[in-house]
Amino acid sequence: MKKTTKLLALVLALVMALGLMLTGCGSTENPPAGDGGDSDGSDGGFAGRTLTVGIWGGNDQETAAINALKANFEEMYGCTVELKVYTDYNTQIQADFIGQTAPDCFYVDGSMFPFYGSLGVMEPLDPAEYELDKFYPNLIEAFTNADGEVLCVPKDVSTLATYYNIDLLEACGYTADDIPDNYDDYKAFLTDLQAKLDEVYGKNQIAAMTYNQDLSRNLPILQDGNDGLVAEDGTATLTSDGVVANMEYILDFVKNGLWKTPSDLGLGWNGEAFGTGKAAIMEEGNWVYGTLRTDYSDINFGVKEMPSYNGTQYSMSYTVGYGIYALSENKDMASAWIKYVTSVDGLTIWCGGAGCLPPRSDAAEAMDVESDPVWAVHSAMTECSLPWQLGNNASIINTAYQNYFPLAVSGEMTAAEFLTAAEQQANQEIANAG
């Protein structure tokens, strides 16, 4: 968030209050066709009307999938769907909220939901009406505000899983069954694996495993057994009980050379390090699957579930939902759109085309994700995953964390000093934003 975050929240609160007051003062004798009534459009009530849907740009596959949904919806209801594609999503849609020109419904990234959910810009949704009992509960919780209101319906999800290079493991005398199911056993395994990789391929030529210095990846370990990394007021609590000990656990892997970042290997990201054969194991999201099949098709790889930490299995999940603009004059159309695109049929088109996982189990069954061993593992990780969220100030806190992490790796700071410095930087920025 920029320094204007709290000011923006106040401005939006005033704008929304005024907009809702004016809407409430309007005549109800002859409401406009798009007043957000109960019509589902089956009687042609949407014919000739236009629904605006706010999205961000995607790749060719995502564009084709959203256009297919658009065409189907237009054919079903005789209406027009206008896709408003933002190039700087969070900045531009906030400007539209202030100007009361926001789309009728729009994407909300799960990591941004705590912020947008606090602004009063989205219409509360009825769980029964949107079949929310069919969705994974942790994903619905990610779009539920402090008052217990669900404000978005998930449209997709991606999860982390463990990828391993079959040929590199076999060259060192291992199989997939030797990869531990918990992080404690990983230490001995990676120590032996790294030694054998150095023996077979030359010292430091291939890393046993890659990792990321990022809270969106490290969160499950860091917040295990404690109250988390953020307080109710949105400030960072990186030095709270248990977090420092968990950070020391992570650093032990790094300082012993068991985990390497892609940049340590001179490469850009985990997928590249793994795809070029420079890492034997990585933890990565399902988006890497397409990359491995197209750009690194020679890599012989397998996938297994994430390891447990302190007896609990975790993954991270990254989800996006649809919300309805509270001042929309087309709430009925927006509701129908969301019901369609998050139905089994809609999700089959979107997730099948865009290369992501469906956020509801019946859609996963309809898509037969279990028939693909990679998708099956990622899908299995959904229920135990932590959706990536860290209060209203996730970006500020994560940036501070990333800034100081290298100093802990180099030994210039202890884990406690690193987290203290990151917490202080984050909370100073949060205070300045007020």
C-alpha cells in the first residue's frame, strides 16, 4: 500500500456512504431495469443491457477462457458483457471506487481482500444463493470480512507442491519414496543429496533444493504454533513468540547450503532453476506445470505433496474471487454472472483453459483432475493450504521481510535482529501511511 492507504479508506467510506444514501433516497416506484432485483434473467430481463466486469490482463489461454465465458453469458441472456481490463489493477480500480465508476463486478485477489473488504465497496453475498457450501471452506474464509459477511466468490485457486527431478535423484541413488514427508527429516536427506550431487556433477553445480525469501512462501512455517505475523490493527508482529524460533529453523536449511534461491544459481525463478536441471527439488505452484511441459519438456519430473512441519501438513494457496460493486445498478446481472462463472460448467471452461484449479470440489470431480498426477497433488493440497493473506498491509510487511532476509543469510544479523529490523521498518511505513 502507498502512504495514502488510510486516507483512501476514509475517502472511500465517505463516497460509499453518500452513494448508498442517494440510492436509498431514490424513488422505488419505478426502479430501473438494473436495480439489483431478484430477476435471474431467465425471462429475458437482461436483454439489451450491459454488464461491466473488471479484470486484469492475462496470457493467451486466460484471455480465450474469459472470452468464452463472456460469449456464453451473452448468448444465454441476450445481453452485452464489457470486460474492463486494467493495466495497473489495484491503483486504477481504487480510483474508480472514488469516482463511483467501478465495474458491476470485479476481480479481488485474495491477498488484497482484507483491504478491499474493509472499504465497504462490495455487496455482501448470500452463501446459499451462491452454493458456497460446495467450495473449499478455507477459500470462502479468505473472502469473509470481520463481520462474518462473504463478499467474494472464489473463481480459481493455485497451490504449492513438491517437484522432484527423477533423473537427478536416480543418479544419486534415490527414488521419490526417499523424499521425506516432513521438514525435520529433510535436513538429513538434503545433506546427503547435496553431497552426492556434488560428487556426481561437481561441487555447487546442482542445488539439492530451491526456496524463496518471501512471506507468501514461508508463512506456514513462520506462523506455526503462534498467533501469527500481523496484529488486529494491521501492524507487523514478526518478533512475537515462536516466530523467531521458526525463522531460525528456516535459516538452518539455508546456512547449511541445503536451500538455494534461484538467484544464488544465477537464474530468475524456481521453474527456470528446476527446468534447466540446476535444482533437484523445488516447491512451486501449479502454474509451473505448463512451463515444464512446453519450455523444459526434456525434464523427467514427478510431484508429491508438501512436507509437514511440527506434525501439520501445510501448503500455500493463491486465490482470486469476484465481488459485486455496492453501488452497481446491475447487481442482478452481476449476481447471475458470478453464479455462472463459478458454477461447475463455468469453472470447467475457466480453469480448464487458464490452467488453474477449481475452488469447489464438485468442479474438481467434473474436470477429473485426479486423472493427471500433477493436478491431483495440487488439488489435494487445497484443503490444507493457507490462503496468502497478511492483513491490510501484506505488501509493506513482505517487502520489509525481503529487504532484511539476505542479512540474516550472510550472518550480518541473527534471526531475531533480522525480524526486529523488518518489523520496525514495516510498522514505521504503516504509521506513515496514516
